[in-house]
Amino acid sequence: MQELKPILTDSYHRQHSYLRISLIERCNLRCTYCMPKNGIELSPKSNIMTSNEIFDIAKIFVKNGVTKIRLTGGEPLIRKDITEIIKNLASLPVTLSITTNAIIVDRFIEVFKKYNLKNINVSLDSLNRKKFKQITRRDYYDKVLSNIYLLIKEQYKVKVNIVLIKGFNDNEIIDFIELTKNVPIVIRFIEFMPFDGNKWNKSKLVSYQEILDIVGLHYKNEDVKRIQDAPNDTSKNYKITGYKGTFSVISSVTNPFCDSCNRLRLTANGQLKNCLFSATESDLLTAFREGKNIEPIIAKAIGAKFKVRGGMNTFKKLEDTTLHSKNRNMITIGG
């Protein structure tokens, strides 16, 4: 096992071995919880990391102990040099994975196979065509669903991410779990989180406990099995007895997993975020382009990481919309 260097360890002794790299700020969907209604101001193209810069900066993280890299967006697959990026990163000693909305994933099946990219997260917030269009502001439901089943057929490890919003899709929890009956898929319910422009409030939150209550009303208690979480896992994992797949809850709001967090985020314009909720960023790209050593910047950023949710350690702070606006909107963070 590769030894983690001190620059990837924060003041709470959390060791960061997982880097999420956003490749692009653009997307072919307009999900309401991710992108503000009026869109966003995109970074100038010159400010976006090139494929070579992504690779070279990733190598620095890997040298210091990162063992897992996930590609995100926006929608990473709409980036024109995505195949080159995957090829480069696949040459590193890491587990490489991707998060996508799956609209064009069928075009990359052979690329994924060639470079051993097996773990794919897909966003799908409703099994109802009308609601899918409502939340994404686009009409790609059939394409997304068919591509999810294509990935499963091709034996990829597929996790489906569902952002639950009360009064919108919380009545589909059981429908999603039932997908695991005959298919080896992982269904992941994500608590609705506050970001700039997504109009979050507590009343829209479907909590971890509420999800379990709904599950308990439909299935027998003895059939709902709590299964072992992976080290540093963000999710609490479950399985229905006899079902091929599993389901889980990512409870970032009501039951955060900050104590075991090992994640860092690099935005498409080269800013390091030490936490999804962090209002501060560290500019790696400018220093890198100037030929400077970025390791001290990385060390300082990780050393300044808060213990819980970017400093929002109470519901009162979480409900303060002025704090949300100090962070980016979700589409430019990359999840």
C-alpha cells in the first residue's frame, strides 16, 4: 500500500487518498439542484485545465499518496479530449472512475474497457419521465435509462445517484430499491444539500431516518440487511434479502461522514477545494503555470480543512443562505 505523505493529512489526522477532478463546467442537462435557473457564467476557456495539466497535477497528488481518482463535471463525457484524459490517468497507479449523466455513455463503452474504467456513477433522480424532464429541464429519460442497462449488461459496476427532494421524488424510494431485485446495481439516495443558487431549505430535505422509515413500512425488518461499508465510505449501505443489488444513503446533511473523509476536489479551473461545502479554494493552476511547486499550496489547503462540512457544523449555519452563496454552485464544483 502506498504511504500517504504529510501534505495529504489534515489537522484532524484525516488522510486524503481520493481526488475528484472536474473536467468541465458545462453540461447537457440543467438539473435544478445543480445549476441555477439562469445558468452560470462559465470560466474563460484559457482558465480551464488542459489535458496535460490535469495529468501533471494528478501525478503530484498520486506521488503523495492519492490512490483513487474520479472524473466529474459538469458532464465529463462532453469534453472533446475526454479519451486522452482517461488514457493519461489510466497510466497512473490509481483506481479510475467517473460520474456521468449517461446520455452519451454508449459512445465510450470501448474506451472504458480499453483503459479499465469499471466504476461508473450515473445521476438519475426520477423513474417518471415527466418528473425527469422537470428536474433536468431536458427530455433524455429513455436514453439515460437504456444506457444504464447497457452498462450493466457490459458488466460495469454501476451506482445510480438520486438526490431526494421532499414532495418531488421521495415517493419513488421503493421503486428505486425494487430495481435492485433482479439487477446487480447500487441505488444511492443523497440528501438534498445546499449550494449557491439551488434554493435549498430544510423543508425540502428527506433525511436518512425518513428514508429508513419508508423502507421499514414496505419491507419486513428482518429482510432489510445493514451491510458492511467500505473504508472511508460516504454511504450507509443496505440490502434486501434475496435481491441482487443494494441500496444506500448518503447523509451529508443529517448524519455526515466527516470524521472519515478522505476526499479532495479539483475544479475544472484548477482550484483545490478541501471539502464539498468549503467556501474557500486554493488556486493550483496559476501557480502550476508559473512553474511553482504546488505541494505547499496543497498542504496549506488540507491543513485548513474544517472538522465538519466546511465549518457549517450546526443546522442553524446550514440554513444560513448567506453561507451557501459563499460556495460555488454544484455544477462548477463537480460533486
